[in-house]
Amino acid sequence: MIKRKNIVMGIVSLSTVFTLMACSSENEEPNPHEGMDMDSNSEESMEMEGSDMEDSDMDHSGMDHSDMDHSSSGEVPDELKAAEQPTYDIGSQAIITDGHMAGMEGAEATIVGAYDTIAYAISYTPTDGGERVENHKWVIHEEIVDAGEEPLEPGTEVTTDASHMEGMEGATVEIDSAEETTVYMVDFTLTTNGEEVKNHKWVTESELSPVE
């Protein structure tokens, strides 16, 4: 009797165990991340984030000159001195080898004016609330308010009365670099859309090459 009783109790215990295991299995919720390659997902996430960052950077590329007034009235500061022996004479043609905006590089330019001065690359925040502009080329010494006689050192903060872009005139600018050179005012046609540009300010001598 005792042996049979032990067998019965054993069977009951096993049944209880199987029942509990079945209930536990039914109550478990599937893990949505089970079996996923976390390293792979992390890499994909990082790649997507990197792509977004690149797109953001691309949105800003070229912004420095998107609002540039391509043409001007042709007026220059009274104190600006005409170059006595420019490499490119007024009325001659030259190829623009380093453009400041789309459609400028490679265009054939007609020289309208040539002046000996100091050309500055500048960074500034536009007065109209636009985003900061970095390394704008070029403003000249005569377009700097109270510039004095000596070239301005990189890092110097000054005010410009140049109006090459919206929000530039009257802005506080930081000098990025200075180059004593001949600057040219030029007429040319944009290679991108055929727009004619008149009296563009400025290109430096190093940004031009002879027409072959």
C-alpha cells in the first residue's frame, strides 16, 4: 500500500509540474528584441544618424554666397586706386578659375576694373538675422569702416560698408585672412543658367587665368 501510495503521489507531482510549466509558457510575452543582432542595429542607427548629419551639413554648404548680389552698380570707393600695370587690362578677357558661387568657375570674364588693394576673407553674422557666414571672399580694405593705413590682422573685428550680400552692410566682421593683390571687377555669364552678371566685385588676380 505504501509503495502504491508513493507511486500515485509521484504521478500527481509530475502532473503538477507539467501544468505549471504550461501556464508559465502561455503567460510569457514574446520579446520583440529576441534574436535581433544588436550590433548590426546599432551600426545601422549610427549610419542613419551620420547620414542625417551629412544632409544637415550639405544644407549649409554654399550658403555663404547664395544671397550674393551678383551684379553691382560699378561704383567703387573714392580712395580706391586703379592698378597701374594690371596683369589683365580693362576690356580684356580671362577665365575665372576659382568661383565664389555656382556657375562662376570656368566662366569667361571681361575685365571692367583693376585695383591695387588688400583683399580680405571675412566671417560675420548678417544684420538681417541670417545664419553666420564663414570665409566670405572678398571685401577690400576700402570697404572697411575706419580701416586705417595698415593691413588688418586675422582675428580683428571691424565693420564693413560693403553690400555684396544681404545683411552684410553695417555688419561686424572678423578678418579671416588678408591678401595684398590686384582685385578685378568683372562681367561674365553664369555657366549654370546663362544669367549675365555685370560689375561683379571681386575676383583676385590668383583667381584668373589667361584665355587660351
